Amino acid sequence: MRCTERAYAKINLTLDVGAKRADGYHEITSVMQRISLWDTVTVERGTGCDSLLCSVPVTEDVNDNLCMKALRVFFAETAMESGGVSITLEKHIPTQAGLGGGSSDAAAVLLALRTLYAPRMTDMRLERLAEKLGSDVPFCVRGGTCLAEGRGELLTDLPPLPDCAIVLCKPDFGLPTPELFARLDGADLGPRPDTAAMAAALARGDLAAAAACLGNVFERVLTEEEGEEIRSIKEALLRHGALGAAMSGSGPTVFGLFDDRQKAVRAKEAL
């Protein structure tokens, strides 16, 4: 009657954004990586009414939370009766951070609902449900390391990022994703991230080469103040031994890849 899932954060090893599509979304090309930072999502069935309890409220109206939207999509698409579902969300992934926290929470709700109500549902069907909730949600259902294309829903599995330590640092401000996408329209983005080179580095298991390929076009449309903060964090990570550093998603969290855990710990302490 109850299922608990970990909702893992993600980082974008590369992120390139193309033209705006007829449906209002942008074409993206991104190598996405699940990381070991997670929220905990517990779903209980048969509670008489649908509810959400969150350790850190992230929306003014609980019904606007992506977890509740996932609940509604699941039962609308399966034509099943819920009998009332209670969702408890323990947050550790910061919001408006570029780490896919909300998307991952929604994915965890879908995974838990499948366990409780439709255990024979295929992964492919669950990912198709996830598409209705947001561009990152299908990846958060699948996890691992993937090339994401289209608006983010077209996933191709890639070899995983070689074993490493990752340091995350979020500045004391948020960056709303729609605003960042709007800034891209008509902007001169310069050289694009080399996603093919990233995929090749992953295929070789070459961490240093993968770190050299990190790139995110959203870094090029930051305001002067935002950009200065992001650059200062990247420089600090590199100064403390990171092989490479970049902003994740639409930001503002910056991550650094380390082949030495002790260096990573020192970088975390310094930041």
C-alpha cells in the first residue's frame, strides 16, 4: 500500500539549444547524467483523498506541484480509480537550480504509482506519460547517462560518466527556466558544445576528455552580474583541482568533476 522512491538530481554535461519549434518548445541536444543527490518520495494508496506533504513547500498552490500533476496524468491515462493517494516529499535538491529536482520528483511519483497500481506497465509507456509533464521528466524516469534530443524526450542511452566525485555549488539566486529560454531567442551563442566529442569520451571511459567537453549555451545569456558569479564558482572549482566545470541546465548551479575525492572535499569546504 506504500512505495518509497529516490528522486535523483541530474546534471547536463553538455547542453545546446536550437530553434523554437511550432509547439513552443526549443530543440535541445544534451548529454544528461544522473547523480547521487536525491529527494525522497513516498506514495501511499487508499488514503481517501489525494494530498501532498512537502518538507519545503515549492509552490503556493499544492495542486500546481509537479508531483500532483504526475498523479493526475497517471490516473487520466490509465483510466484507473486512485481511491485517494498521499504523497510525502522530502526535499534535498534545491529548487530553480538546473538540477531537475521537480522533474525527478514527478518521475518518482510515476514510478511509485506504477509499482502500486500497474506493475505490468512498460518503461516505454511510463516515459510517454512522463513527456506530458515536462522535457526532463522522461530522463528522470530512465536515469543513467543519456543523449536527450527533440525537446528532451528523445533519449539514447550512453556509457556512464567514469567514476568521479562531483561538487555542486548553487549561488544565492534562482534562474527561472522560461526566462532563460527567452533570452536565447536571437542571441549570438558562439561555438556550441561538442556533444559528439562528449559521447566519444564517454565511450572511451575518458574522464579528463569528458571534462574538457563540458559546455552549456545558457552560460552565454546570463546577465553581467549572474555571469560573474558563475565564472567565480567555476574558477574556484578549477583552482581546487576540478578537471572541468560548467553550469547545469538553466542554472544557476555549477558543478565540477574531480578524479580525486580529497580534492573534491577541499573544494567543497573552500566554496
